[in-house]
Amino acid sequence: MADLNMVPDALLFIAPGCPHCPAVLQALLELMKESLIGKMTVVNVAVHPELAAEKGVRTAPWLKLGSFVLTGAYSADELRQWAKWAINSDGAVHYVGHLLKEGGFRQAALFIAEDTRRLKQLLAVVADPAANLEVRLGVSALLESYAGKEALQNLLPDLTKLARHADFRVRADACHLLGLTGSAAARASLAACTSDENQEVREIAQEALAKLEGA
């Protein structure tokens, strides 16, 4: 049984004639019985269009499960997994990956902006050279958007560790991000990477180091 102090609440918008709304509603009721959802609020958009407008709801079913917003049809098993991710430390990276695969970069950026501590979870994608390419590129862009900001600088210890990763692609990406921190504390790691066995890592480290020294 889930920790009852952590289970997410659900806000569901449904619409008359929606073919998927009944199944999603039934699945969420089952999750409540399993104590995977705490409280559920259901809104009929035809009766309360003002509430739908307030949340920016343009399609049904529209579900906010914890901090995740999910639209369209989902099976009971999929919703069960999302409910579990909503309370897991790695849930944010699954959600961001989902958004990026769906072309939702803007939504992903807004999700990260709500709590920039979520950036740390995205480093799991940076550390996985086998991750989906679209997701890797999107995560890189999200991290790059915090260049020179405290949120990225807070990741210095993690990026320093990734700069020593066994895979050269991870080391290269880490060096690039270390350069974007704008922090003098990144210089030692970058200087070490200028002697890396891989040419690409060496070049990126040198560029990043030059950027820091010119800042």
C-alpha cells in the first residue's frame, strides 16, 4: 500500500460524448480504492466551462495527477504507473521524457520552471547515452536554458562526476554543461578533461574552459 501522506490527488475534466472519459474515470476510481490516489475532483466542462478555461483545458479527458498533466486516453495500468511516478524521486524525468516525445517542449519547460530542483533528475538522461535521442536533445535544451543561473550551478557536483563517466558522450555533454554554469568552480574539471582520451571531449572541454575564462 502506498504511503497515504504522499499519494497524489487527481483533478479530472470530462465532457459529454467523450469516448475515453468513462474509462479514465473508472480507472481513477479503482486507483482510489487501491489508495494510489487521495482525493479526486471531477469537473464536467459543459457545466463549468469557466473552470476549464482557468486550467487551459482544451480536450477531454484532461487529468492533473499530482504535478503531472495528462490528456487523452490512458489505460488503468498506465494511470497506475503515473500515480506511482507522481510520488517517486525519478517521476519528473519520466514525465519530461513523455512530454518531449509528444512534442511538448514548452510544457516541459514550464514544468521545470515550477521547481528547478527537478533539473537534477534530468541528469539521468544525460548520463544515459542510450536514451531516446529526441529526449536527450530536449533535456539538453532544458538544461542549457539555465546557463549562468543558480539552478544549473547547483548541479556542479553532479556534472563534475559525469565528466568522469565511462562513456565519452556523457563526458562531452557534461563538459558542455559545466561551461554553461559560468562558475569558476567548474574550471578544474574542465581542465582535466582537456587531456581526455577522446578528441571530442578534449575539444568541448577546451571550448567550455575558454568560455569560462572569457566570462
